[in-house]
Amino acid sequence: MALNFANNNSLSEITSLPATISGGVFNLISTQTASSSSTISFTSGIDSTYKEYIFKFYDIHPSADAVEFQFNLSVDGGSNYNVTKTTTFFRATNLESDSNAFSYRTGNDLAQSTAFQMLLDGVGNDDDSSACGTLHLFDPSNTTFVKHFITRNVSHQYESGLRDCFMAGFGDTTSAINSVQFKMSSGTFNGLIKLYGIS
């Protein structure tokens, strides 16, 4: 294997990279703005172009209090969001009162279920409350293996505190995933969701 070097003396002096260095570039595919929306669906742009797709969530603000931000996957262009999933979910919580907890949440995971998977729970609807985070979807067009995903999300939650949620799992299908939908467990939401392909 050949090694590639930047021909400069220090990082601060690097003006260009060798032509063969690549990877880790975020390529914006689409942006959707939720405005009192019951769902946001990405039905295009998820294909074999990239091996990894990342959704980024900004200022997700629900109309209802103490609700879940959720997602599901589709193999038929968004006609149905019902891919079977197995997942794991744990979270850390620290309230403004300094009451805190760290736990695996058996009620927030799925075991071979087609239900929507929770990304965050207990999101508050106070004027200053919102949620932000990411969802990584790996190799969704592969037709040999299941479809892995991981998430990391944070919110100002209904009990006036911080909630940091971690979830991982797989869509148990060898069909290509081509659409993803987001929603709250109840009510509508505002916010911004961006879809990136990673090259």
C-alpha cells in the first residue's frame, strides 16, 4: 500500500492535499423544514451513490409535551414505513434540579418490530425547549446485508433538564432502503432536518 504525504512542514502550512486523499466529505442532498408538520419524509436522494447517509436535526420543537421524536424506514419509496427493526436504547438525564440518571431503556428499544423507533423521549414543548441530533444510516442500497443505523440526540426535556439519548440497531431487510420518515409520537413539530451523503 502506498502512503500519501502532504509536502508541507506543519499542519498550519498545508495549502493542498494529494489528489488521492478523500473521504469524510458531507454532501448536502436536501433540507426540509417542519412547520406544524405531522411528518417529514425523505423519499428521494437515498440510493447507491453513498455508503453512508446522515440526517441532522436542528431545533425540533413539538406541539405536545413529553413526546417522542421517532423515525421509520421504507423499501417502497415511502408508500409504507414498516421495516422490521431490532434496536438498543440508553440515555443519560440531568435535571436542572441536579437529579440525574443513566439507564438502558428496555421500553424504548424494538425486537423485530415494524413500529416507529424512538430517537428521543420526553421532549418538552416549552417555548425554549427543542431537540437536536443525528441519525447515521449505513449502506442502505446494499441487497445482501441488513441495514445498520446509529443515533445520538439531545433535548431540553419536559422535566426541565437535559436528556442525551443513544440508539443503535438494524433494519432487518436485504431490500434497499430508499425513504425515511420522521414524526412525533403525538401532535406536530417545527424544526429543520438535513440529509447528507458521506463520500
